[in-house]
Amino acid sequence: MLLVSASAAEWQSEVASEITIQVRPQTGRDLDRDAAAATEALRAQAGIIEVRPFSKDESAKLLEPWLGTGLSIEQLPVPRVIIARVQPGATPDLAALRGRVMQVAPSASVDDHRAWIERMRSMTGATVFAGIGILALVIVATIISVSFATRGAMAANRPIVEVLHFVGAGDTYIANRFLRHFLRLGLEGGLIGGGVAMLGFGFSESIASWFSGTPVGDQFAALLGTFSLRPSGYLALAAQAVLIAAITAWASRRTLFATLDDIE
């Protein structure tokens, strides 16, 4: 969940820092002239720190994944793309920017990616919510498993428990003997699971760094991120290990006293 949230926040930050302008071909107008005029209008806008117009060849390269290489786009109505980078912390007046661009290039469209960011935010929220639901199911399954294991251990040692009762041992003394055992098992399970998860993320990060700079690595990183956890992520994994141990101890304690009441 932390990995998804961090990757989504990074994507949203990168997308929100750019504005895309498309200047479409229009009968009776010079496309290159309109693109140059839109570029100058963007550079004059407050809050814009960089403007990068794409040439005809660069626009053609953007279409290569769908149309292939070696295709002449002279007869295709390929728009000119202009990327404007927004100054961090600034909020440009998009309405004024759109009006200024369309005044010099009527066929231009301005996209601040707001709709895409909202869809990404909704998808991220749904993914995190699903992760929390899965974690809750795992916790419930852990409680049920510990309860059955505790009842089984108590049933297997019932004669010993009855003898301890006979010699005057209280429920708290007997329960503590079993509680230590299940607390140790919970700690061992949590540490093993957390350690494997940490090693898995560390190994995935190393693999991603090996393929960094290659086409496959760049596409994978753009789609799924680098599988790099921040220190807070590793702390969260350690906290989950402690949480599993605490849940194991709590579930076994409740089951122990309920079972001791039945024995009595």
C-alpha cells in the first residue's frame, strides 16, 4: 500500500507540473506559425518556467509505437505538441492561459491533466482501500488460526492443566505458561514474514537498478515504479511484525481464559 501510494503521488506530482498544448492543423492556417505563436504566448505566461515545442520529426516519433517506423506523416493531420513546465508551488491562471493561446492559435487545446489526475487519485484510493481490506482479512484469519491452535494445545495438555488446578495454580499462572509460547511463535512468524518482505523489496530494487536505462527498465519503472521503499516503508514492515505478535498474544490470551473456564 505504501509503495502504491508513493508511486501514485510521484506520478501525480510529475503530471501536475506540466501542461500539454496541442495545435491541430486547420484549413487556411499555417500550423508551424500557429505552434510558434502558441509557444511565445506560453513563455509570456506567469508561472511557466520552461516551454518545449515538439518538431514535426519529434511528433512523428511519438506515433511510432502505434504506426511503426518509416511512415511519412506529411498527409496525416498530426498536431504539434508543446509541453510547458509549471514552476513548483505556482498555480497559473489556466483560463487566461487558454484564452491567450487560442487567441494566437484557434485550433489549439490546453490540457492540465486534471481529469487524469482525478482518475489516478480515485484508482489509488481504491487500491489502498483494497490493501487495507486484505490486511484486515489476514488479521481475522490470524486470530481464528491462533484461537484454534490455542484450543488444541489446551486440549492436548488438559491432564496437566487439571493437575495444576488441583495443586492450587490459578488461571493466570497457567495462562501465562501458554501465552509465552504463543507470543514467541507470533514474534518468530512476524520477524520471518517481515524479513522476507524486506529482502524481497531490496532484491526487487536491485533488479530494477540493473535494468535502469534500458527500454524495458524505463517502461517498467514508468508503469509500476522502482519498487523502492522509503525508510518509513521498512518501519511499517517492522511495525506489522510487532502487530502480528501482539494480535497472536491477545487472541491466545482470550482463548486461554475461555478454555480454562470450560475446564473448570
